[in-house]
Amino acid sequence: MRIDKYLWCVRYYKTRSLATEACRKGHVKLNGDNVKASKIVFVGEKLIVRKNQIKYEIQVIDTPANRVGAKLVDLYRIDLTPQEEFEKLDLLKYSKDYYRKKGVGRPTKKDRRDLEELHEDED
């Protein structure tokens, strides 16, 4: 099975074209090497997929005939992703929340002064 189709079938990408684009950009590695979307995936091979700033490590158990439901995905792959990858994502989320909320607009003079005051207190 092609690697882009496999990633689509086991629900790592919403469309096959997104999976193909990820392969083209080098976000998908097979046994440590960048691959094209047409590369064939065999049972037992190890994939590394970089998506949303997380490096998912996947081991192929079997290849599905078609796209499978979310509950059946574990029949076709083993997720070897270390827990630290998910913790990094949580830290990144919290660091973004420290700044302004999305959609609030440009900072006002008061916001700038508050930030400067906060930075002065740290020094």
C-alpha cells in the first residue's frame, strides 16, 4: 500500500492530498529516510510523521483495504510516540496563552505599559 494512502486510511490525515503534501515536504520518514508519497509500506516498518509539532512514531501491523473507523485504527498500527512529545505540545499551548487572546486586536498603550512593568519587575 502507498504510504500516503496508509496514512489516510489510519486517520493521520483527513485527505490523501494532505498526506501526499506532507510526504512532499519531508514530514514523513520511513525507517529514518524521507520518502515520496508513492513509496510502498510493508508490515513491520516504522514511520515517523511530524504533524502539529509532534513527531508521531508508528509501527505498521497491517495494511487496511479502505479507510477505517477511529476505533479500528489500533488493529493496523502501534503508536510508539513517547509521552514527552505530547507534554511539549502542552507547554507550547500554555506559552501561547500567556500572550494575548486570539481575536482581541492590537495591544493598547495600557497593555504595552503593563508588559514593560512586568519585564522591569523580572530584572
